[in-house]
Amino acid sequence: MRSTDSREAGTKSETGQATLEFALVIGILLALVFGIIDFSRLFFAYATMSNGVREGARYGIVHPGQDQAIIDQAEAMMTVIGGDATVTVAYPDEVPDPNSPGKTYRYCPHLCRVVVTAQGNFDVWTPILPSFQIVTMSTMHIE
């Protein structure tokens, strides 16, 4: 009769041990799963932002000076999960205007570049990781 009692006591302690092991492992497992999900979201957000600024720059080389249209074109191609991206347009190369001393050409054909930049905040779902900023940029020469 005593052998039966000891067998039941062993089964109860093994059940408690399995519960404790599960409680210890589930936190690590969930952190790993959420980390994989966040990395996938980050990759998707970066890829779509890169595609959007590239399309905006392509539009900008054909239509220089139409900054709002360039921004609209870039934003139309972007999908940022969990936030919005801020798109800016810049023309870093300005050359002197030979007809007007002290003035510059902002849109100089075949010499200037258009730079489209997108910045957005990426909010992570994994509790141990901080939110951070994604920045993408595309540069093309004006045709």
C-alpha cells in the first residue's frame, strides 16, 4: 500500500515541475516570436519606404521643382505599419546663374541632383526593444 502512495506523490511533483518549466520557458519563447514579428515588420517598412523615395526621385528628375507632387508620388508608394513617414525633397547642387550675379540655378539640367528622403518612427511590439527611427534616401540626377 505504501508503494502506491509514493507513486502518486511522484506524479504530483512531476506535474508541478512541468508547470514551472513551462512558466520559465514561455517568456523566452514569446520574446523570440515577437522579435521575429518585429523584424518582419521592420523589413517590410524599410522596403516600402525605400521604394517610395525611389519612385519620388524618379518623378522628380522628370518634373524638377514640383516638390509637393514629388512628395505625393513618394507617399503613394509607401506603406509604413504603425506610423507615418515624413518625406522631404532637396536639390543639393546649385550653380551660379551667369545672367544674374549672386543668384543660383536651383534646377540645373544634367548637373543637379534631386534627393528624396523619408523618415519615420518605428514602434516595436517586443517589450524589451525601444522604438527607433527609419531613414531612407534616394538620389538621382535631373534629366
